[in-house]
Amino acid sequence: MKKIQITILCLSLLILLLSACTTAPQATAAPMVEETTAAVDEPTVVPTDVPPTMEITFTDSLDREVTLPDIPSRIVYGGKSSLMIADALYLFDGVSERIVAMSETDQNFGNFIQAIDPNFDSKIQLSGQTNVEEIASNNPDLVLLKSFLAGDYQQPLEGLGIPTAFLNLETPEQYNRDILAMGDMLGQPERAQEIVDYYKNAITDITEKVININEDEKPSILVLYYKESDGAYTYNVPPLAWMQTTNVITAGGNPVWVENAASDGWNTIGFEQIAAWDADQIYLIAYRENSSDLISKLLKDPQWQSLTAVKNEQVYGFPGDFYSWDQPDTRWILGLKWIAWRIHPELFPNFDTVSEVRSFYKEMYNLDDALIESAIIPLLRGNYTD
């Protein structure tokens, strides 16, 4: 009996031992399967609090490719002739929030930007002779300057790692190119094309009306910048490539001064030359006084009484508001429309200067009627209307 019990006990122990040997690997294998599954299913975390950047690349007027990491949010413009840059910039939406510092743009009739920018007082006003240190102190991510200033500013600003673009904004062709570049730098290419189309359509409307005029039928035109220097006045004519000359040609006039014009700036002439040209029409430009007031002064001069334009009452003061419309500012298109009407009134019988002004400021600057009537219309000067 004892032998049988011992035998049964031994068999039980053997069964338990074999059972333990067969189940042990399963107990250790389970964690390995869980670890493998966790590694495969672990999600990839993508940060959502960092906004994506949009790299901007455009070409400035010096054919330099300028690359920015994003649309600039701290723009500085300054230096001489900065009003051309300022007025072109403000053609674009939301630009006020991106400009942090600017140069003065007052030509004695007020600052246009101050009149239209509600954030003007929050911006740094740069000195007239803007230097590199003054620009850099505003921590700009883009600096805009006229192209003729490249020799003074390009290397110092590039040495500081400050992105800089140079713009011409001098002729209609350069205007189109620079406006498109501005559209790229501000992320508004569609708006830039709208602006370019506005100018192109206005030019086309004029050229289509004057294209059939024979050369010998075009009236002779003299444009004079009447400038005070050291207490004396001088007469000056513009170069061939400048806006004042090209607009007369586009408007169907014959600029009598082109053979005597300097290539790079106003050319001073004497009254003897004015009398020799004896143009059919004379247009007087003044930047810091009312051009129509100059006519009263000149007509008191006995020499001027002999001129054909004076005899026929064809002497006009070039119009303006904040700035004269002859210069390569955004308003040059108003100057072109006006002078085309003056040269060929029969071709533009329905032209109305004040209506053109209202349309320009509404379409180009999105100004409301109240601001146009209060800030723009009262400044109109020169012989802008009959």
C-alpha cells in the first residue's frame, strides 16, 4: 500500500514539474508582445503653436534678388524723395500696421500720410538726413529707399544684415515694375496688378485718342520749373526721360526743350531761350507755392507779354494737392490726364478734374467721401479747372 502511495505521489510531482516547464515561456513572452505593440502605435506629436512662414522673394530696381523669411512686419522707409515710396506703399491694404519708421514727406502743403494713416503718431519720424544708425535702431526687417541712394546705404545696411530694397518709381515703366515688386514683398500680387492695370488703362485711354494726330498738328509745349534760389528765381526744364517730358509726349504735345535738356537733372535756361522757343502753351511747376500765383508774377514782366502763349492766354499753373502732380509720385496719372485735356480739350470734352480726383483717391487709397472732401479737395491748387 505504501508503495502505491509513493508511486502516486511521484507521478503527481512529475506532472506538476512538466506543467511548470510548458507554461513558463508563455508568462515571459506576454510583455514582449505588449512592448512591440506600444512602439508601433505610439503617435507622432506635431507642434501646432508655431505658425508656418512664407518665404518672400522679389527683385528690386537694381535687379537685386531680395529674399525675406516672411512678409515684413517692421518696414522703414527714408532718405531723399521718400514721399514717392510712401505714397506707393499706402496703395496696399494694411500697410500702416507694417511701417514702424518713416521720413518726412511734406512739400509745404501738409503730410499726406499723416492725413490718411490713423496710426501715424505711433511711428518713428526719421530725420531729413537719415543715417544708417538711425535706420538700424528701429530693428527693421525691410528697408525701402530710392535707387539713387544705393551708393550711400547698400553696403552699410547689408553689413548689418538688414534686408534692403531700392526702388526707382521715376517713369511709367519703372512704376509698373516697382509696384509689382511691392506686391510680391507684401504678399499682395493681386492688388499690385490692380494698381498697374489702373495706370495702364488710363494711359491707353489717352493714347487711343491722340494717336491719329499728325506731328505738325501737335501744339508746342514748354514745361518750366520756376525755382527760387538765393532770393532769385530760375527757369528750369526737365530731362527727356523724366515724367514731366514723357507725359507731354503721351498727351499728344510737342515738348520744345528736349534738345536742350540735361540727361540727369533740371537744366537751367534763360528767358532768351524761352522767347526763342515761343511755345504755344506754357506750364509752370512749383513745389512749395501755388503755381497759379506764379502766373500773376510773370505776367507783370514786360518780357513775357511778347510770348504767344501769354497773348493767347495759354499759360497754366500745374495742379496739385498735397504734392504737385507733375512729379513721379502716385498722382502723376492725374497730371497726365489733366495735361492731355489742356493740350487737346476737344478730345476730352467731359473731363472734370475734381471728379477725377475723387475717383483716384477712392479707388487707389480706398478713402471715403468725407475724408476726400475734407482733406484733399481744399488743397487743390494751380489751374486745375476753368
